[in-house]
Amino acid sequence: MISRAIARFVRVSPRKIRYVLDIIRGRGVEDAFAILDNTNKGATFYIRQVLKSALDNASKKTKGSADASNLYVSKATADGGPTLKRWKAASMGRANPILRRTAHITIELDMAHKPELKKEPAPKKAEKKIQKSIIRKAKKVKHGS
């Protein structure tokens, strides 16, 4: 994780936000902005704000070396916040509850291409057994048994 941004108490249902987050999760930041620009959902406004904030956090944290071209959305979640409970008048003097849900949006960015040291892959168990048997046979031949 290079950077993270959180928007709390967003007045949109977490379920509605998750529809959009599922689309951008795992994508590059530039692709995510393009998808958000062309998605006709109300939650895209809040997600775009959080994504922009995470991008700014990444550029500040890495002193400008991380830009939108080499970052991707590594984690995007919408958790439920407090629910505002309201009442609506119903027929025959009754009242029906209205639950106005809120959400906490979290977006984490990471580098798309991490510089990794090249290591030789560790030998598998079967290869280790073969190597041990070859060494044993070589010792037997060497000792003359």
C-alpha cells in the first residue's frame, strides 16, 4: 500500500457504492478515472473524490515519484456507517420506518510495477529428493560399496 484515503459518513448506501467499487478494483488509476467519468451512478461523485485524494496522498508520500500511470487500486471497500432512522406516515395512523444509510469509503493505491530482486525459485520437494538420491549414489560409488 502506497497511500490510502477514507471518506466517512457519505450519505449513500454502501450497497450502491459497492456496485461502482467492484468495477474499478484492481484497475489502474487512469482507467479508474475514465470508468468513473462514464458511469452513470450517483456514487461516482464521492468515489472520484476519494480516489483523487488517495492519488494526492501517494504523490506527497513518494515526493512526486508516484503518478497515476504507475499506480493501481489495490483495495476499495465501502463499509456501513451509522443509519439515520426516520419515520414516514402510513395509512390508518401507523408509521413506517425509513432507514437512511451512510457509508465509509476506503481506497488504497499501490505501485503497478514493483522492482523485485530476481531469485532462483526454491527447488520443489520432488527435486530435493532426487538431488539427495543422486548425492547418496555418488557417495556409494566414491566409497566403493
